[in-house]
Amino acid sequence: MIFINHVPGNPLEVLTNRNFGFSDAAEGFVFMSGMAAGLAYPLAFVRLPLWRAVAKCWGRAWTLYSVHLVISVISLAIMLGAAYWFGADKMWKVNNVGPWMKAPVQATIGIATLGHQFGYLNILPMYAALLLMTPVMILVGQRNIWIMLGGSFALWIFTGETRLNVPAYPNPGGWFFNPFAWQFLFAIGLACGMRLKAGQRLVPNVAWAKWLSLTILVLILGWMKIDAIREVGSSGLGVLRSLGAPFYITNFDKTFLAAPRLIHVLALVYFLSTQNWVTHLSASRWVWPIQLMGRFGLGCFALGTVLSILGQSIKAALIYDPWIFDLAYVFVGLAVQMGFARIKWQLAKPAVARVG
């Protein structure tokens, strides 16, 4: 879904979840990353010395940082090459390339220090920052999961109130994905993963909660698609603003993970987690290629990011950009990622199993 959204203008873009609710694939990415961390790391904090357990989390953060640098350099080369050799002048100006053209020394320092992030390449720095926070979350969560979530919620509130963020460089402002805000969604995913590892749910599967989550999803869908509902909802947010409610409650700010986005993704996650058909579909052989991509998620994500930048650059160089090209490029790009995951899976299998 991230890959589809990162090739703007393609016909499949209208089918992704951001067209049916306040949140998009980024929220899903962060929640699932937190859940994966909750499944993968807590046992290390029980069985290993503390420094080794922390090293597992921080080692993964270093891997993310390294991958981010590699795909940033490759993507920059693709965008500059498209503009220089193929007349795609648009690529000089989009995706935060302009500051690098104006001040390459400062922007290069910014790339290395994560202060300068190109468009569509700004989620891995946040993910790395969240993994740096993960040991504290796990240590507190192993004692009391609700205290951990309460502290995370308090940090989300504090971040919105003070506009705390990691500074950008050389541009003014801060990171597009503010890790101090997004850590709350990551922490919820982490808590779900920790409970799932113990064979439990964080929030019980009860009828009233299912109906509440479904009602929220239907109302938000109406907000997105029906003008009258959107006008009523916008008026309601306006009333809250007039009463002094802060911006991270009354708007849809992505950098600070505003409340409407957070409420939507949590309702969606809860509702889907209670549906048997989702479990059956996830276990189906028809979704095995997608499962395989998830198993090698970082590699597929990095490849998909580079392919999306390549697709944008090709589209910018074309005099005529037919929709059939966009559609074909998305399908080919997804097929390449699935093929990459299959190759990684084959190489990861024991030699005896491959021979057999």
C-alpha cells in the first residue's frame, strides 16, 4: 500500500485506505512495527544481560539508519539523473531535493545526521528513533503495561503542547514524522505484541467495543465521502478549537499524529483484529506472497522506495503520461518486490532443504 501511494497519480491510488479514513499506510506501518518489536525483543530482556538486550534493539536501529542512507543516496542519484539526462526538470524541485541543490554541503551533513530527509524517505529515521526508545518501553511494560502506555500517552500530550520535535537541518522546522508523537502508536503496537506473545489480547474482544469501533469507522467513512457529514464534523472541530482545544486534537496533522488519525487507526486495528475472516484470509495460501514480503519487510520496503522514486522520475520525464503506464508500473514494481522476497526466502532456507 505504501508503494502504491508513493507513485502519485496511478489509478490504484484511489483504492488505498487513506481514501476511506483519516489515517493511511504510515499509521499501519508504525503499529505493526511496534507489534513486531513486542513479539521479537521482550524475551531478550528476560534471558540476556541488559546490555545485550538493549544492543538487539539498537543494533536494529543502526541497520535502519544504514539502509536509509543507502536508499537516500540511490534515490537522489535517480532524481538528479532524470533531471540532468532526461529533462525531468520537476525532479530538481520535488521531494526536498531543492535544499540539496542550493546548499549541498549543509544538506549532505543533514542527510548523514537525519536532519535532511527526502520526500517519501522519511519513515525509516522515525522507526530507528522509536527502536532507540524501545528498551525503556519494554522494561516498564514488563512491570506494568498500562503504566508504560500511560507514560507514552503523556509524552504524546507533552509533544503536542510544546511542539517538541527533532530539528531539521539545513531546513527550518523538524522531522516530518515526529518520533516523540508517533511513539504513542508504536507503544500501543508494542503492548499488543507483548500481550500476544503471552497468548492474550491487550483489549478484550467484546461486542460493545466491536460495535463502537465499527461505528467510528462508518462515521469517518461518511466524513470522507459525504459533504453533509463532513460539514457537520468540521463544524464540531471548529467548536472544539473555539473552546481552546489544542491543534493535535482538532486537526489532522500528520507530523504530530493528531487525534483523529490516531482514533481512526486504532478503531480499524481493533475491528479487524476481532474478525474471523481476517484470520482465515491471513492464513490463506493466496496471500503467501504478501506474507513473504512481510517476512523480509525491510528489504522489500527499501526496494519499493527506490522503485517508487524511479517511477516518479520516469513519469516526470514523459511528455505523455498514460494511465496504463502507471498501472503497469505499480504491478511490475509489486512483482519485483515479491520476486525479491522469494529469492531472499530461498537463500535463507537451509542448504539441505533447498536440495531436497
